[in-house]
Amino acid sequence: MGPMGRAMSARQRGQVLVVFALGVAGLLAAAGVAIDVGRFYSERRFLQNAADAAALAAANALIRGESQAVADDAARDTLARNFLGDPNGVVASLPPTTPVYESGHAGDPSYLSNGILISGCDIRVAVRNDISYTFGRVVGLGNQPIGARARVDCYGDLLPIAVRRFVNTPGPNSGATWPCSDNPSWFTDYFATAETSCLGSETDAALRSAPNPGADFDSLDPGSDTANHGPVLAILGQGAQPNNGADFRGFVALDIRNFQSAGSQLYYNGVTTSTNSNTLKAMEAGWFKDGYPGPLFPSIVSPPDPNDQVAIMSGNATGIAIDELNTWYGPGDEILVLVYPGNVMAIPDFAITPPAQLTLPTTGTTASAGSLKVSRNQSFSGTVTLSTLADLLDPQNPLTDGTMLGGAASITYAPNPVTPSLGSGATVTLSDVTTAGATTGIFTIWVQGQAGSPYLTTKIQPIIVKVGTVTRDFTFTSDVTTFDTTIGGDATFDLELTNSPNKNTAFGNPVTLSVDTPLPAGIGTISFSSSSISPTKPGAHSTLTINTGTMAPGLHNLVIRATGMNGDSTPRPVTHLVQVTLNVGGVGSTGNDEYVDISGFAVMRIATADSNTVTAYAITPLITDMNDPQLVRGQVARLVPWD
């Protein structure tokens, strides 16, 4: 190779070395940046864990009943201990006592950059640390600020349990003194201290003291330290029944509320009128795991807000609630519950029980035709006005053809209006019924009751009317009077026709079955397995099947008619009617008219729990506002999104 060639080769080797050197420098710079980025990432994760732990520590301090200042100290102490383990060996400074916000957003919690904010049980923790570059210094990089933010809120964890407040009201027991003995026959306020729970009355609590958490729970003696907390009582299962003996053992459906009137219920979290009872009880029991997500109840007011009324679950549904509570809680745990006065309520309602039969001459006046009963549930407080309606689909009916005189006033009801009573009901006499040339036979008329308060309610009940001498009759019954079905589903009724009054006296002829018109809008097909059937001594049967088609959800009343000519020497017309109700969409709760009226909320500490009963005692008084800080003790702290 000549001199010129050797010179060119040397220059080429020099260029390669320069390129190689530059490449190595680039690789080292990239590696250095990657190492620095890894350090920053580990710092970010470390700070996030520290912020999370600090926010949870502050919230749990509040839940224990500590002050906001103590909660702040708890957060700072948690940060200090965590900061000592910094993966980069750079111990961060604690957040300043005066919070720092991003530029231009002073005072806005969402833009907190360094500090601790505590508002109620809404806690925000923002931390930062400056980590220096290692290899980045080669390119002039200095320190990199690393930050992390955590937010925690307290969730109500309201459990689907309603606990009675009073027993044996109004109280107090004659001679009751402090301290109260454990006497279940005495008046007791379960949300006062055990020593003072029997003193005073519902309306006078001056002698009672509010409970508080007191000493730590003693699993060997759950009833100890009674000076601080309420009496131990069953809150779920056996022994938790209300004062009025309803089929309720403390398990409620938090997702069904408002029982101001029939059909006024409000449904939440996907529950609808078509949610069946098994699905509903499983859903409500599911709230034991994570607590009820809401919507929360409004503050309790007087008179009660209908939205503070919550559906009850039947007593036999309580087992699943006890199982779930035992899975997630145990003795010593503190829970947030609903409190009701002590009685199960019902939508204001009344009922009419008609006489078995009215017996009238074809012509004449019957001074005393019998009596009926008008009863009410405990929520009804009005009066009921009674009148008489004709069977318009029977042209031979004496009230339809005018041979039963007086129309709606054909029967004198006394008293009228009537004030219904509990139990068997108030007695109303039926008198002064006049007929003139009425057809001999057995017919049906209707007694109508109307109440204008608390809202307009109308009820009708059929009354059998026997006119003249009629020997052969039949009874007409259905196996069920209310059938729950889905929209578009089928309802089936087993209809029985039996010879009556003496089963050995045959009715004598077939009876025709039909359903009265007009029919509810949207109803589908209607069919009888046999629409013409002869009553028998053991009972003849026909199955009625009704397809609900596109009927709207709700309660729909239908009248099934059975009519025929009997086998008397002169055949007589006989008509009997049966009322049935289609509950389209089913019933969400166990009985769509029963509820408990919530009077407040409280935190209770579980004393004992087994497969049959859960007992507890109050560690707060009854509180009407769900946002009251005292209820935080029954809540749990959870990390939530920053925004």
C-alpha cells in the first residue's frame, strides 16, 4: 500500500474511533437516564404507599372518636416512620402545617401539592421529595421533585339492620330506680346507658343518660362496663321481634323506601317492583360485606319523611343476614344500624268483612238484615263511609233491575261513617232493606267502603243475597286470591265448586264460569280448563289461566263469575263472585305494605353472635343526622380517587 493509501486508512480508523466514542457516550447517557428514571419511579411508588398509609391512619383515628388534631398527628407520625425507609436514602420532609397548592389554585383541595387536609372524614395527603439525578448531572440535570397524593373517605357501612328503641312503652315501670335491673317487663330505652335505660318515658328522657363507647370490649363479659353503654339486646334473629309481634326479626331492605301510600315506594340499586323476595334478601345480605353504598337516608324529621320508611324482610329471611354478619363481623366489632321506635308499621288501610248472606223476601222490608265488620291496621286513623253497589252484569239482580229499592241507599248502615277498629273490627248493622217483586234466586251485591284520609281509598266486597225460597246452592272458591307474576307471565287459579249448603243436595245443573269485563288494559289471554262445570260433593275443579300480556306493573283486581240454574222444582238462578288480584311485576319486599319508620341511627358494639341470634349494645345515642361525627365510629376508611 502506498503512502497515500496508508494515510487514508489512518483517517478512516480515526473516524471510527470518534463514532465509537460518541456511541458509547450515548449508550452510557441512556443507561444513566434509565437508572435515574427507575430511581424516580421507585421513589414515586414509595411516596404513594406512605401517603396512602397516612390518610388511612388519620381516618381511622377519626373513626375511633379522636379529634381532628389527633388525626393530623396520626398522619404525620405514619409519614415520619415510613419516610425512614426511603429507597433512595433521602428522607423526605413532613408536609408543612400550612398546605401548599399548585400555582393559581390556592385553597382548592383538588390542587393540594404538599400538605394534609382533613374535612370531616374526607382526608387528603400530598407529599413530595426532591431526588437528585446521578448520571443526569452529566447533561446538567440537578434535582427532580417527586410527589404523591392520597385521598381517603369514610363510608357509612350502614348495615341492613333496624333495631327497636323502646319496649313496653310508654313507661316507666312503677317504682323504677337507678340502677335498672335486667327486667324485660319494664320500660326500656335501649339507646340510653344500661343503668338509666328504664327511667323516664318516651316523651321524657330527662332521667336517662346517653351511652358512649366506654372501656374496651371484654369478650368474657360483654355486659360489663354498663355505665358507659346501653343494655345488651337481640338486634337480629330470635328475640329481635318488634313490640307488636309482626313477622320481623331486624332484617330490612335498605333499597325499598317510602310507604306514604300504596304504590309510592322508591327503589334503589337496581331493585324494581319485579325483584323477587329471594333475589332481594340476597342483595340486602350482600351489604354486610362492604356496607350500603347509598343513597343515604335524609336527616330524620318530625313528622316523619316517607323517605325515612324502609321495607322489612320477613322473619324467616333473617338467617341469611345472620350468616353474612357472622362472616364479616364478630364480638367487639362496631356497626352502624338503623333505629325504629319499636313497632312495625303498615300503609294506612282498612278491610270490610261482609256477612255470610242476606236473606230477603221477594216483597217486603227486612228491618234487621245482619251485620258486617270494618277493621283497620295500626296506621289507619280515618273513617269509612259505606254504600251499596249493584252487580251490573246480572240483569236479574234485584239491585240491578230496581226491585231492591233505594239504589246505593238500599241498605241502612249504622254507624255510617264508621270508625274502624283493630282486631276483628267495628260492627256495622245492616237494616231496612226493602224488596218489591224481586226474582227468587241467589245473587251478589257489593258493599263499598270509602275513606278520604290519609288519602282516598276505596274497597268493595261481595255480599251474597238470597231472595225468596231457594234450596239448592253451591260454594265457589279460589285456591289463592293474590297471584304474583312477571309482566307477560301466567297466573293460574284453581277454582272449586262444591254442593251447598248440604253437600248431599246436588246443585243439579252445570255452572258457567267467566271473568267480568271491562278487563285491565294490556291483559293477554284468559282460559278455563272447563268453563262449564257441575258442582259436586267433594268439589269440582276448573283451572283459570290468565296471561298478563303487556299489563302495567302493579295490582290489578279481577272478578270471576260463576252462574247457573239450580235443580229446584222451579229452577232458580244462582250467581257467585270471587275477587282475585294479579300482582304484575311481583312484590319486591315481603309484603309491600309493611315497613319500619326510621327515627335515627346509632353505632352498636356486637356482644354475641351465633347462628340464631346476634346481640349488641349501643355506644352512641340515637342520632338523626347521618353526617353526625359520632356516627363515624361505625364507618370504615377507604381510599378513593383524588378527584
